[in-house]
Amino acid sequence: MKVDVGIEIMLRAFNIHWGKKRKIVRYCLYGLSIIMICFGIWILSKNYYRPHQGYISIIAGTLALVIISFNNSILRWRLSKHFRQMGEDALDVEMSFDSDHLYIKTPKSETKIGWDTFIKWKEESGLILAYRNDAFFQVIPVSQFPENDRSEIRNLLDTNSVKIY
């Protein structure tokens, strides 16, 4: 069955993968940036001997805020760069499965992954992320499969790995 695994799907998958950890890190970085800006303003208001430290702190904090704010845009840009390098191979993907394997076929490659390869999985927003280890996952756009196939994929993952939430 032909499935869409374009930039939007991969962006959603990365957001699911990072989940709460990403939000916590983002808020910590926002806080640190604001502290840097406030520190720079405080240094400038005290008329210390080295005002350039205040300017550097303000500029660094502002740049950090801008980079954090455009984090999704940067990720989208990097993903689109990878998809352009892969060409049509990235978008023309077929997925199928049987009781032992998940098959992924593109015009240039074929992959067969055993269900027992996955150690854990999670489902969110119509996507299943099946993990081979803590960092490497296979995206299965389960919402694009017929309903009976969706439940069968879930059952196959349940019998071979642990569902995480």
C-alpha cells in the first residue's frame, strides 16, 4: 500500500518522539535567554567598567530567543533538504506487512524489518513510532491503512514489544 511519509509526517513524528522532553528543554532555554538579557541590562545600568559584557549578554540572549522560537522552522528546513537530496525515493513509499515482517519499498530500495526487532512503540496523531532502540524509530502512518490493518499492526507490535505512552 502506498503511504505518504513526506515532510509534514516526519515533522509530526519528531515532535511525538521528543514530546514533553522537548517542551521542558524549550522552556528552560527561554528562561535562560531571558536571564541573559536581564543580566545584560543590569550590567549596563550599573555603569561597570566593561559595558561590552552587557551588550554581549543582551545580544546572545536575543539570538537564543530567536533560534528557539524558530526551532520548528529550522527542523522543517533540514527535513526538506534531506528530502530534496533523496529525490523521488523519499516520497514514493509502499508499506506492507505480514505476521513476521514490515516491508518498506521505494523505487531504489526494499527493506524487511522483523516485528521482533522493535522493542517499544507509541501511537499518536495517526502515526505509530516503532523503536529499534531509544533513539531510532520507524514511522508507520497507521491512519493511512484500512481499519482492520491498523488493529493487526497494533496487535503485532503488542506481541513483540512494549507500548509506551
